[in-house]
Amino acid sequence: MKFWDLIKIANRNLFRNKLRTFLTVAAIFVGSFTLTMTNGLGDGMRSYVESQVKNFESDRVLMVRKKVEEPSGPKNGAEEYKDAPDGDSGLDPNSFLITEQQITSLTNGIVGIMTVTPRYNIGGEYITLDGTKKYKVELGMLSEGITQKTEAGKPISGERQIVFPVGLARTFDPNIDNLIGRTATLGYRNGKDEIVAIALTVVGVATKGFMTNTSSFVDASTAKLIHNDQRRGDTPGKYIGFSMQMDSPERIDAAKKVLDERGFTAVTMADNQKRTYDALGIFKIAMSLVAAIALLAASFGIINTLVIAVLERTKEIGLQKALGMSRGKIFAIFSLESVLIGFWGALLGTVFGIAVGLITNKVLIAAYAESFEGFNLFAFTLPSIASVMLIVSAVAFFAGVMPAFRASRLNPIDSLRYE
């Protein structure tokens, strides 16, 4: 008897009691549907986040900020005040802000630094191309060593350059390629509360992302110019952090260690992306546990179905053994029945889950998330679908091992006498 014949026999046996088989498959269906949806949700979120956080690239830049320390006093009590050291280069323990002189002192002795860029806080009032129609603008700065992905044009590569977000670019011209090389006039308010206008060259239009959807990015030199102009009085500029461009990725770890010893946290873009992916992975695992509980409950249904089937077909099993069918084939038939229950339940659950996910993407996103261009709440990949099918079929197989083993061990003489 060939393996395909065993499959046909097992599948035919399932339809002897259609209602019982239907209810067991329905229980597997629920678990498969839940697992498909949770995997789709996790993959959808990961795909969107991945497309958003990878708008900026660099393997040699460290983003540095002061460490966040737990208060020394009681949680509900007053926090202890610490006296700042004398001199301009001493770090104030009561503030997260640092000056350029303090940054210079902090980076002294670190090997491999090419450039250091303070995190300039800048703001804009308007942007215009032809001087007639002005639009509100949010500004961001691009630190040296960081490359921004563009949908049109090229990344920033020099001074007095700007990259538009897609929305703003399409407002100026639906064909965003026409904007490349044009001169934009940026207006900002200086420290004396006067509007100042500067000319910038449009070099690119950014790809969509969390930060790039709304902000126009300028080069570090232009950001420094605007920041210094917007400072009030003669007080030194203070920054929430800074970035360091290293001459080689191999020097990153050594620089991190030195900065850590000096009370600062340094992370790369890869570090930030890993944290995001780890958080999404934990969320996906937590959601998958819900599906695992549903599958576990369904596995008891498979056991119950097959145990009853063994009792109902005891005489038949005895007759098959008396006619020469081996224990292995008896075991195989009942094991295949359990696998087929899992397969049909997984197939129906997966197909229904994909259908619900695709409909949800169309309806929910169109109704509530139009601004999230390219975002799909659910994403279904072939490896994910295949893994659901394999996992459910494997769970069904192990659930059917005990009844199948029991059927294969039946004594043919006792089975034929069974009432």
C-alpha cells in the first residue's frame, strides 16, 4: 500500500462522522486564524517601521547625550541638588544641556573622530520658491556623516542646501523632479524677533518617514548659522546632545566605552533600529502566545476525536490486522488523520485570515490613516504563511500520536471480540 493510498484512506475516515470532524477542524481554524492575524500584524508593523526608520543611513556616526540617572533621593521626595564645577568646561550635573566648550572637553582623547556636530535646535517660519506663496516649514538638521535617502534628487552634500519632505514638494510641483536645483527662500525669526530670509538650493526630496514626512532638512553649517542667529543675548549656545563622525566603524565600540565612562550615552543608527525591532519582536511573541493557547485547546479536541475514532473502529482495526496490515500502517493512518485535521484547519484559517487582513488594510487605512502612505496594518509573506501551516500541522501530529499508538498496539483477537 502506497503512502498516497494511506492519505486517501485517512481523509475518507475523517468524513465518517462529518459533524465531529467539522467541530474539530473549526477549533484548529480558530487557532490558525489567530496565528495568521498576529503574524500578519507583526510583519505589517515591522515592514512599515523598517521603511520609515531607514530614511537615514550611517555606520560611522554616534549620537551622544547625557546619561539619564535615577534620582538619589526617595521616589516621592525632593531630588538632591548638586553643585556645578568651576569653569566653562565643567559639566552641570543638574542639566542635560551642554556647551560647545564642554563638548570639546568631552571628546578630547577619543581616537578616530573626524567631525563633531552639536544638535542645533532650529526653527523656521516659512519657505517659498517664487516669493509669492509662502508655506509654513519645520526644520531639521542633518549631522555630518549621515546620509538621507531621497525620492528625487540627491542627498545633502554641501552648504546652503535643503531637502524637502514629499508633501511640501508636491505642494510646490506635483512633478517633484522639477524642484531639483531650484533656489528656495527660507524665512526664520532671529534672536531679535526679526524675520530673516536666506537662499538655499533644493537638492532632493526625501523618502517618506517618521521624521521626514514633515521636516525639511538642512546641512549642519546652515543649521549652525540659523541657531547662532536665533540665540538671544551673549550666553553660550547649549545643546541637548551632539553627534560624532568616526573615521572607521571599528572605532565605534572604543568611543562608546570612553563616553560611557564620562557619563554619556552613545548610540548608532543600527542600535536605534535594533531596539525598535526588538520591541516589535516582543509584541509579536506576546500576540503569538494567544494563538498558541488556542492551538493547545484545539489539540485536545484532536485527541478526543481520534480516541473516539479508535473505540468506534476497534473491530475494523482488528480485522485489518488479521488480514495482514502492519502496526506501522495503522499508526500511519491515524497519524495522517490528525495531520489532515490540522492541515484543513490551518488552510481555512490562513486563507480566511489573509482575506480579513487585506480587507482591513483597505477599509481601516482608507478611513483612519490616510496620512500613513504605504502603511499596511497586516502584511502576509510566504515564509510566514508556510510557518503557520507547518506549526499547526506539527501540533496536530503530536496530538494524534497517543491515539495512533494506541490503535497500532491493539490485539487483533481482542479487537474482533470488542463490543
